[in-house]
Amino acid sequence: MAAAPNTPRTSATVTVICRMPAGLVLDLYDVDALAARASASTPVMAPPRPVASVRLNGAKADPRYHARDNLLLGMGGRTEVDASFWQAWCTQNPHFLPLKNGLIFAQPRAEDAAAELAERGQHRSGLEGLEPQGLPGVTPFARDVA
């Protein structure tokens, strides 16, 4: 479902920004099939199969991310997603906390998505790493000099 990196952009895609460090997999399910499973006389123990799935790039996929520094504030992975998939997934998962809290969001144009990331990126998501120099009550280990 995600557009390939060299595929020309069409109006049928949106740019999805994911501020979660490792990204996220969005699965879209057939609602009628889920309802039939729920109302079956015998329980169906197999997990439901998604009809479509998209893997979102996480904040570590941001071009500005440097693994040694591990600073994620203001970072977000960008993924081109089919607009109809995104709309259907948002309709199916309106109470998903990363969506409600702005950890994942979409815009029709890549420039608009980057602008929204610049606005939201200054607010901590709670998934950033700890600052090693700012930990209260922790002092660096003193090396013995031989």
C-alpha cells in the first residue's frame, strides 16, 4: 500500500508522519468478517487477517536522526500512504491513542506534513530517550587511574 520511494506522487496519496521511534504497522480489517467472527457460535481462535497493511517509518527514519546522539525531539518518519487506506484506517481506529495524541498524522502534501511536524515536534511525545547529563542523582562513574 505504501508508495515506492521513486514513484511519482499522485493526488491519491497522503504523507503520514509517525513520531514513534520504531514506526508502526497499520492493519485494515474487513469489518463484516470481524462481526461474523464475533457472532460465531464457536470461538474462532485464529487471529484475524488484515485486508491491507502499511508499515510507517518511525522517527529513527528521519533524515536528521543520528544514532549516536539518539535525539528524537522534532523527528518523524515520513511514509506515502494511499489516501483511501488512510481514511478507512482512521475511520476504523478513531480512538487509537497515537492518532488521538498526534504521534501519527497525515497531510495531503509533503510540505504541509513537514510544517505540521515542525509545529508538533517541539512538544515531547514521552518516547524520547533520557538525557544522560540531566539525570537527577546520577553522577558519572569515576575511573581508577593506575
